[in-house]
Amino acid sequence: MNIGYAFVIGAPGGGWGHMGNGGWSGWMWLWGTVMVLFWVAVIGAAAWLAARAATSSRARTPGSGRPGLERAREILAERYARGEISTEEYDERLANLDGRNVHA
């Protein structure tokens, strides 16, 4: 037996009007709807932020916070393609641009 039935049986009067006698019955549906919409929005925002953080972390490249780094890599690749620098020099300079020290 559910404990709610004991309260209904012991309630004065018909016993089934306990949710609507306080004057809130007309507004309770609105309050419930607002709370459901609020929690759907909170969960949706959390999911959106998590997806955004996951995709932005994959898009980052090493050293992407330093201005001009991509242009420096392009210039280095162009010089290597023209034959102005050797493979060893290209690798060394690229490692220096990425923050790795090859000779350490």
C-alpha cells in the first residue's frame, strides 16, 4: 500500500482535492512547464559547450597562439622547395618553430 493513500483516506472532505485547494492549482502547470524548459535549456547548453570545447581542442595546432607562426612555416617550406636549404636545416628550423630543440 502506498503511503499517499493513507493521507488521502485521512484527509477531511472528499480527500482528492488536496492539490487544488490552496489557490495554486491554476499556476502549478505553468511552474512545472517553466522548470522543465529550464532544465532542458541547462542540459542543452552544457552539451553544446562540451561539444564546442571538444571540437576546438582538436582544431588547435602546436604553437597556434603565436602570431606569424604559420607564415614562418610557409616561408620555410618555400625555401626548402626552391632548394635554398637542406633537409637537415629544414627539419631543424621547423623543430625550432614548434618549440622543440633538436640538438639538446
